[in-house]
Amino acid sequence: MKTVKVGMIGVGARAETLLATIFSFDRSEVLVTAICDINPAQLDRMLGIMKAHDYPTPLTFTDYRELIACDQVDAVLVPTSWNSHLRIAEEAMKNGKYAGIEVGGASSLDELWHLVRAAESTGVSCMMLENCCYGRNELLCLNLARKGLLGELIHCECGYEHTLSEMARADGRRAEREVHNLRRNGDLYPTHGIGPVAKILRINRGNRFMTLTSTASKGRGFMREAERSGRGQVFYAAGDVVTTVIKCANGETVTMTHCVSLPRPYTRDLRVQGTKGIFLEDVKSVHIEGISPVREEIDVAGNPYTVHDWTPVADIYEKYDHPIWKTYKDQLIGGHGGMDGLILQAFFDAVRNRTAPPIDVYDCAAWMAITCLSEESIAMGGAPVAFPDFTDGKWIYEGWGAKGKWALDEVEED
């Protein structure tokens, strides 16, 4: 098996998490041969971590262009800032290197078009490391949809609701995403939710996003936390709850919710509703015709009515778990419940075989466009905004996505 030689550009906290997962891979299959950061202290920190794990010492760079040009690198991982990783990925592809980028939203449509054209002109690709696409329940739902158990798909919901109010505190532990919340009002973190839904709806492979509308509530959560922590009054552009509705070419609708500044349990809000059934993440249950229980009740007037009950997803794992989880659930590696290990294996297999990755450049563009399009819609009072067709018409054909066991457009049985 060919060793995939990996360069890491940007070695902050997320890079450390990725590296911890890579430590679990056989070094004859995947090897980090180069690292890059503009901060030498970060490089020293990463080298120390690698030394503590008896890992081979990589080449070091402070200019990512030098790493991209290095002949000891086959592919790059780019866990850098939201405003830089697309440009770096574009340059990597122009140098014949596959790029694995971290999640986030785009700042402009132009940078997404540049990304698409770079992939098309070079024959290599950019893969978003959207690990939630390999979550157990997300893949279970994909499997149910492809088996036809949910019927014709009608409506989906998804989102990112997570209490991150600590970003506003006065203790200095703020993240780059706080800067975006200070200056931008839109769905700033769309891909954890929309990635799995887009795959279930076959976006870019027989379907596509057509238009969206977005509305933002007032913003008080981050402001309240800043004041409570002694930081003083800080104004954030982002609304506490951003609601986006997408209309698809095949008639389905998708509702997205972004909320990171108010107290609540974590959820990605996944709901997939079809003519025969529904998957609902927040109750960890499904209702499927012919599988889930149905009972008859009598109302106070003596009239009969039907009650549809939930089936816990845990009860259907054995029969309907996705083949990936049937294969790997007892040997998961890496962070986020093993999703990091699965997404990295999928990326490295695409690099090794020089094939299309399961989350390709068209997926990256469609999902990341939601951020800048939602900003535009909110700025215009919730007016509809059109999605570009990044595939230039290729979306009308089914079946041209990545193949193999890591595929996300279709379910490939062993």
C-alpha cells in the first residue's frame, strides 16, 4: 500500500486533534512529513507532541507555499482560519496536491468559484473534512433513505445549536469565530448540519440547492456573557438565532438553524421527513410505515383515531446500520466519537488512489456558500437569494459521485 505523505498547514488546536487521530494510523500507510505555521512557537509545540509520541520529525515551514511545493508531500490538511483555508487549498490543487480543508463558511462566492476552477483544471480535488457526514445516525438515515424506507423525501431540518458563549468572556480564551460573530450576521457554521442532509438529498447528483431565505433574531447572548464576565459592553453583529430555508430543484425544503450564543444542549437538529417515515435526531427515534408501532385510540367523543409511535434508533441499528458502521463500529479511532478517523481514512484513500473524494469540491462550494448567501438575504430583510450552480449543469445527472466503501451519495454494500 502506497504511503500517503501529508503536510499540515496551520498547527493550532484543531491540527493537534487531527494529529492525535493520525497517530493511530500505520506509518507505512499515512505519514506526516511536513508542518507549517506562521508562528514558530506553534511549530515547536507540534514538534514536541510528535517527539513525545516517537513520531518521525517532519520538515518545518513558516510559508505554506514552500510546503505545497515540497516533493515530500502528496496532500495537505488545512486546519487554518476560515478566511485563509480556501485560498491555500486552491494553491495546493494548482500544485497537484489534494487538499483536506476544515469546516466553516465562505466569505464570498468568488473564492468558491476559484476553488472549483482549480479542481477542474488540475484533476485533483479538495475534500472538506466534514466528519459529521460519517456520524452513525447520519449514515443510518442515509441508508434508510436509499433503501426507500422513508419514501419520497419531502422536508429536512438541520443546524448547529451549541453553547459557545465562553468566546465572549474576558479571560482571553476567545476563538477566531468570535471575530466573525462580531462582524457578520448569517449562518456562520453551516456544514455540520447541511453536509449529511445534502448527501441524503443527492445535492449535485440529480438535485441542487436553488434559493434560500434567512432571518436573524436580535443578538443578546454573547453581549450578556461579555458583560457578566467583566469585559464590558460588546456589540455583536450576529443574531442569536439564524433561521435559513432552502428550496431544492426537486421540490424538497430544508430548514437550518444556527445558534451558538444561548444556553442549550448540543444538537445538529437532523430531521428527514418522507412520505413513508421520519428520522428525528432530537428524540433519537424514527417512525417508519410497516416497522414502527401504530395503535388505535378513542377520543372523548368516542371517535377512533390512529397514534403513530416512535421506534428508538437503537432498535434498528442491527438491521439498518450503514455498512461503514457495521465494519468500523468496534474499531473506531480518533476524536468526535470516531468520526475523525473515518473522514481521514476516506480522504487518504482518495489521495492514495487518485480518485474523487466522497465530499468533493462541488460539495464544498454548495455547503459553504450558505454563509455568504444567508448574510445577503438577512441584509435584504429576508429576501430570496439564488444559489450558483457550481457544477455548471452537471448536477442533473445521477451516479457520477465518488465510488467505493466511503461513498456518501449511494450506499455501497460490502
